[in-house]
Amino acid sequence: MRKFPVRILLALLAIAGIVYACAPEVNNKYEAKSISLDPETAASEAAKIRKEMNVEILDDLKLDLWAADSIVQDPIAISVAPDGRIFYTRASRQTSSEFDIRGHMDWTVASMSFETVEDRREFLRKTFEADNDQSMAHLKDLNNDGVRDWRDLTVEKENVWYVTDKTGDGVADYTQRYLEDFGEEITDVANGIEYHDGNVYVAVGPDLWKASDENNDGIADGTEALAHGFAVHIGFSGHGMSGVTVGPQGRIWWGIGDIGSNVTDKDGKNWKYPNRGVVVRCDPDGSNYEVFAHGVRNTHEFAFDQFGNLITVDNDGDHAGERERLVYLIDGSDTGWRINWQFGKYTDDKNNDYKVWMDEKMSLARNDEQAAYFLPAIQNFVNGPTGLVYNPGTALSPDYYDRFFVAEFRGSPNNSPIHSFSMKPDGAGFALADHDTIVKGLLPTGLDFGPEGSLYFGDWINGWGTKNEGRIWKLDVGADAGAETELRKEVGELLTSDFSRNDEPSLAELLGHQDQRIRFKAQFELAKRAENGFEAFREVSAGSKEQLARIHAIWGMSMMNRRGYEEGEGAFAELLLDADAEIIAQAAKMIGDLKQSGHAEALIGLLGHPSARVRFFAMEALGRTEETAAVEPIVAMLREDDGQDPWLRHGGMVALGRIGDAVAMRNLAADPSRNVRLLAVVALRRMESPEVKAFLQDEDEYVVAEAARAINDDFTIPGAMWPLASTLNARAWTSEPLIRRAINAAVNVGNDRAIDELVKYVDNTSNPAPMRAEALAALGTWADPSVFDRVDGRYRGVRKKSAVYVTEKLGSIIPELIAKGEAGVRKAAIRASSSLELKGTTDQLATMMTQDGNPDIRAESLVALDKLHAPNLEQLLRTALNDRNDQVRRRALELLPASTIEPASATKLYRDIIVEGTVGEAQSALAGLAKLPGAEGEALLGELIGQMAAGKLPAVIHLDLVEAVEAHDGNTELQKQLSAYEEELMKTDDLGLMATALAGGNKRAGYRVFYRNTTAQCTRCHAIFEYGGNVGPNLAGVGHRLSPRELLTSIIRPSEALAPGHETVLVTLNNEEMLSGIVVSRTPEYLEVKTGKTETKKIPRADIAEEETLPSSMPSVDGKISRREIRNLVAFLTSLKGEEG
């Protein structure tokens, strides 16, 4: 990859074009640091880079490089100040001081147990004690104290810089560090920033910070934490705090991804959402904090339209077959995601692989199989959303007004476009109206509009990690399309003018300006002016002919009321009678926002309004004001809607939950409307009321399942747990979500009655076999269950119990369960017999192992016999070694080391198998040798290394041998032999020991790596036919196109072999002209490059001075997953040779 900063800086320094300042400032908290470019040099370099870039843009747009690599590095979020300065956050801690769980999967259990950021702090301090193994492996001695420990995590600080164009020539020529701060061991990366009213708000877990520059020297004088408690878990990098913006009522809004939050606000109220993402808001001083929406995975950024509706795109869960989701978030909404649906229980042998998010169809737009408690997506939408903004009303051209803009970040400029889209009303919510791709060929991060109407965006350039490079681009229409209109010039002037000098009438007039930023600026200024300001708002709200002016006036009155202005509360009551439905809706919304009492009668009357939007906000206000008299009217309105409008339905659940009348909700159990009963269930769930148990008797299984979700999931409702468990055998259920939760409830109850329920369910052969097997698995792990919930995966902690009663009850029926019936139930029964140590089953298991016709049963029986320490185990193992099935023989080989067979005898068996057995048997034999103690086995391993070095050992067992030798790490002679082999191998194969992954893999295990491994995350970028992501090439038929070596190289060194259509080159011609593009074809005479949406260029080889391939955005899996997993992945990919069947 071309290293622009080095080249640019050297060139500029050579011509004395840069002034680099780094000197301490006496009166500042932060050290001054700035870079100044010669304007001509800056413009020349920007033009040069722009010419090199292969970028596709819509025909009516033009793209210019505004700030080059020499003054921008690793920009994440950006915020454009009214004077045109662009503030941006720069990732500094990402590489050495912040962790991604995918690189530390052994931390998963601990991380999932965290409830607060202090839990994470304690974990990091214990994990990184001085110079222990973890510290030596993962830390650098950043504080130079000669010790590696958690204190090294407190050295690196996050940075905020601003960039500006001092000369006004359209290219940035100056940058200054605004602050360098935030560096505790629990500090995340700064993913969010907003400049507002002279302050800079920075989102960097665990805090939202407010920075100020009192002396206007461009350097922050200090910071204040407004909210604390974000980033509870160690999760996916990039899922931290982000999206800082100013909302319609002057509050600061931001969000965090699914690494969660647990915040206590300034009034002492606790907001506990440790396992999900949230969108939150507070006043600029940190007061009036509240969680607006929860259940998001990683919205990154969101935006408000001209009516204050919050639109965003939420990231998907990286599961095969799902995509990101376009969502309209409403107050109190739960959009369903939990971090425990990403990882945790899925790698726990005591648990199962049931995924609520996927198995219950929650990742999709609304469908009949989904739960009722969450707000579904509008639709599945673009991948990897990062920056998102809304056109303020004058930016670009009229063709782009009332549109949102969202950046896709997929790690590669080849497939990370910026989209423009618009929304249209759909009942109380919205639907996607249309969308276009407007820019493609860069790697955009944050977006924001400049005061002159251009769209600016950060550019990560390539890849996922920091690289000390970055850019900021400017997108606009041409002059003939409106870039230099008088309106846009006026907006720029108004944004920089001092509104404190304006009188109230002029400010009131600006409430109706076409540009949203001007309207907000006028609104916020009037809100500072006490009685005069409120009267101005009141007059506009009541008498203006401009709808948007009236709406901003309503928001302004709300601001003033919330900040303590007590006069004029009746203003909203008057507006509830307005002829304009939107004005009524906004007034109702503000009443609810303020929790203003005295409007119940009017609001209840509006529940019958013809506008769904009015009905929605009237209902929301009644919920926020907790009007108990509104329960029946709300229910009546929702009964009539019958669940057709998802926003009305969800808003109703939120409102009824807030009102909190549990008795009224319980009494709806007899309501004839299924939708009404569902509303009651979810409302009771939100109250955490045990009264929800009444709905376990519902005649409709879907309603019962929803009640089961309410009781079992998240923090659970303990008072209703036994009623749920006791429903297991109440009817012949068919709903898997319900049955699983009833089984799990029995585990949670944990008493003898719960055991009776599970045993009864297992013993009933008319019940679904997979669910009987699940109940058996729950019984089998009864004494020491998984620390994770068997359904939703939430961390439940260690729950050890006595096994006496479960052993007694299960022992009486286990023989028949083992002997006959569905194979899954039999296997589960065998596992339960071993885990519960049912010694009385050993004779039966021995018979099964030797005589059963199903090899899975024979293999499972052998494992159980080993765990039960069967008295005749040695003979059984010898019998299994002669079994007609390879799987059984392999299992026996793996069990030999722990058996009573002498190591010398076991070694002889292993030697014979390696020489004469199948590939699978030889691999199992080596797996056994890895665990076999004694000199005999180690001597055999030494012989085998010699055979491998001499080329006399089959390649399909090379990796197994290497792993076996590495397992005997105490034998220095063996390790020397292996090192010598590796050294010799490197002379002819630069893959080294990784070459052992070329052969011998298991394609079925590789399938699991591809689709399920949360560290490899293959389907995040790749699909096989239609299943998976579309960032990288589709891998259907890849086994035909690439050899195993090519596949392995692409996995561990992705930049060495790029797929067609994904290779970007930077070409320098003999005349020093430079261009970039995607390689179309190569011949000895020409290099053909795609340089635009449809344009290609054939470049004669003779004209090319230098050709440089930019690195792949695909991260290597080397060191992240094991060599064995890599081998299995290669085997799976190699098998992909046919067409879709």
C-alpha cells in the first residue's frame, strides 16, 4: 500500500511548506500541537490525490479532496462547526489499549458476567497483573516502567483534532489538536463527536464528555463528564459510544452498541442496560438523562428529520443470512438485540446452539413468527452503516432535500459506498421511499454537512485498523446545479452570525427558515430569553402560517419548560385543538416529553383522531404521564387497530407498561382480542410483574409463548418462574420458543417439582423428539448447569445443585430411553447417564457400544463408559478399535491415554494405526499421543518428525503431528526437532508450519468455522450463493477456481492473492501521472483498469513506471483461530465445486 503520509511530509518539509508546532501552553490543560501547510502545496497535493482515485459518483455531483493525509489521520466521527472547522475523533487506543473479544475468546465467560464498567475494570486489573502470561502476550510497556501490567492501559489517550481551510481556497491547510485525554484502563475509543454552542461533546466509553475552549485558542481548557457507565463488556471493537448529536429540544443525544451501559444519572436513578445497545439523551449540563430506546446492536449514528423523527440503520448480528436493519426508533422502544445472542452459550458444552435472534426470525422485518415485545425493522438495508446525516434543507441541491445519507463501512473502498435515501409515512411510522448510491470507491466514516451546503466525510482509506492515514472529502453539486445559490450563501452567513444580538421578532421569523440548522439556532437562542422568548414561541406556534416554524416554536417552549420556566404551560393545550394534525402530534409529544399533567382528557380524546401519528403521540404522552384513566381508552384504540400498525402496537405496549397498572393488564387475560392480550403480556413484562403468569393459561399458544418470553428472558420474573415451568406438561405444545423456555424455567426453579416436570416431559414419547432431547440435556447438567441461560444465553452464574433426586427419577426411565426411540433422544439419554454418573447403566451401555446398529450410539456409549469408569473399559476400548465404523474407532483412539492400558501398549496401538489405519484414525491416534504420558509415546513422536522431515509421512497428518509434539512442550528434545523441521521447511515454503493446514481438514467442521465462528466471521463479508455478506467475493464454486494453497494463502495473507474485481491498484506512469482503479485484466502488453462506474482504461505496460496493489481489507485469521480451524476451513472451501442445488 502506498504510504502517503511519509511521502507527503518529506516532500512538503523539503520545500518548507509545513510548520509543525509542539510547545507547552502555560494556561492550557493540553499541550499545543498543530500542522500548517502551504496553501499551494495543500491544493496541489489534494488535486493530485483526487486524480489518482477511482471514485464513482452520481452525474450531478462533484467530489474534491478537502484534507489530505498530511493533516488527517484515522478519522472516525466528524462534526462541522458553523465557522467551517471540522472536528474529528482520531483512534489512538485501538491497537494497544482497547480489546476486541474476537481476539480473546477465553475472556467470553468473564465478559458476559459483567454488569458494570467497574466489573470490567476489576477484570482487567486481575488479568493484567505484573508480567504474567496475559500481560506478556497482549501488552506493551507503554509507561516504560519495566513492567507490563494494567497500568500500561492508562498511557495512550484519545485525540480530538480540528481541520480548517484558513485561506478559503477550498482545501484544508491547517490542523490543530483540540485535546488529548481519556486514558483509563477501561477507556474505549472515541467514536462520537458534536460541536455545539462553543462546546465539543465527545463520546468515549465509559463517559460522555463536554469540552470547552474558554479562551478561544483552539485548545480545550477542560472537560466535564456528563454521564458515566458505558462500555460494560469487552465486545466487538467499534461497538462503543457514538452518534453524538443535538436533538430537536436542544438535548445532547448519543448511543452505544451492545457492549452496554449501566448508568446512574445525576438524580440518582439507575438505568441498567448492560447487555444491549441504547440511544440516550440529556441536557447539555448532563441533567434530565434518560434512555430513549434500547435493544440496538450498533446504530453508530442516527439523524432527525425535519419533524424530529429519529431514523437510523442498525448493524446486523453477523449471522449467516441476515442483513442490517433500517429502523425508526420511538421513545421507549426495544428493537430486540442482546449481546448474549452473539456469543457465550454457543461454545459451552453444557448448553445448546439455539439462537433466539435467528431461530425466532427477529433479524427480519415484521413477520408472523416473531415475538411481539420488540419493534421490528422497517426492512433490511445497507451493510456496515457508520456515518448518517439528514439534509438540513438547503445542502447540495433541491434533488437532495428531505433525504438521509448513510455511509457503508466494509473495510474496503471497493464496496463501501455512500447512499442517499428518503422515507415516506406508513401509518404511525415510516417506510423506505427510495435510495441511491451516490459515491463508491472510498472508505467513508463520519458524515456531516458544512455551513456552505457541501457534504463532508471522513475516509479511512483501507482496512479495519488504524494506520496514521486518513482524509476528509467534500461532496457537492456543480455551480450550475445550485452549489453557489444565494440561499446557501445566506445560510453560511447566518450560521456564523451572533444571534444573541437579534431581537425576538427577527429570531421568530428565522424559525421558519428553510435550513434546519438556522431554525434550531434561532430556537435555541429564543429559549434563553425567559418571558420574551416564550411569548415569541407562543405567538409563532399559534399564528404562523409556516408549519415548520410552529413546530420549532413548540420545541422551544418544551425546552424552556424542561429547564424550569414554569409559565405558559397551557400553550400546549391550545395546540391540541389545532386543525393541523402534525401540530397536534408535536404538542402531544411535548406534553409527554415534559410529563406535563392536566391534559389527560384532551389526550384521551385524541386516541380517536383520524391521524395515526396523532393517536400515537397522544398515547405516548398518556404513558409518560402515567395516566391510569387512559388504560381502557388506549386498549380500545389498539383493539380496533388489531396489531396492524407495528408502531401503534409497540407504542401501546410502552405506554401501558409505563402507566403500570398490573391488575388492569392481568384482567385483560379474558379479552377476546389476541392482540389486546399480547399488549397486556408485554406491558406486564415491562413492569416485571409476576401477574403475567395469568397468560400462561391462554388458549392461543402464541400468547403463551409471549408470556414465556416475558418470564424467562433478560432479567427474568422470578415470581412467575414456577408457573412457567409447570406449563411444560399442561398441553401438547408445538411452539419451540415456548417449550424451550418452560424447560429452562424448570432449570431456574431448580427444585424437585421442576425435576418431576422435566422427567414427565421426557418420558412422554408423543412430545417432539428434539425438545425431549433438550429436556434430557437440562436434566443431565442439573447438578452443574451452564452459567448461561439455555434459551437467551444471558449469564446466570454458577448454580450448583444436588443431583440426588434427579439421579433417582431419571434412573428409573433412562434404560428405555437409551434402548430405543429417536437417535437424538437416545444420545441425550446416554450423555445424561454419564454426566449424572448413573453407574447402573454401564452394562446396557456396553451392550449398546458393541451391538447397536447406529454408529453414533456406539460412539456416544463408548464416551459415556469412559466417563463412568466402566470396570471393563480396557476390553471395550479394544473392541471399539476393531469396530466396523471409522467414527467409533477414532473415538476409542482418543480415549486411550486416559484408560488403564499401559502407555507402551497404547503406543504400539497408535503406531500400527498411523501406519495401517485410515486418515481419520491416524489423526485420532496422534490426538491420543498428544495426551499420552511417558517416554514411549514421545519416542514415537520423535520418529514421526523424522519421517515428516524425510517426506515419508502423509501430508494429511502433518498438522496432527505438529499439535501432538507441541502438546509435549516439556520435552525439549522434541521441541528442538520440531524447530529444526520448521527452519528447514521455511527454506522451500514460506508458509512454514502453516503449510500443515493444506491437507487433512474436515469439511463439516470447516462449515461450522465458516458459518458460526464469531472470531473468523466469514459470513460478515462472504456469501456462498445467497447466504452471507456481499463485501468480499462470493465463494460459490471457489474450490474449482483456487487450489488449497491459494485458498490457505488468501485466508492468512489476504493481500497476496486478491480475487478478480477486488484488486485495487495504484499506477504511476512514466510521465508521473497517477491513477487508481480496480483491475479488470492483465496481459503481457496491457493492464486494464476500471476507473469509474463504467469507464475502463487499457494502459500499455511500456507506459507504467510503477504498479502498486493496495492491501486487502480482509483481516487475516492467522493467530485468531487455530491452525486446525484453518485447515478445516480450507477443506470446506476446497469442497465448494458444484452449482447450487
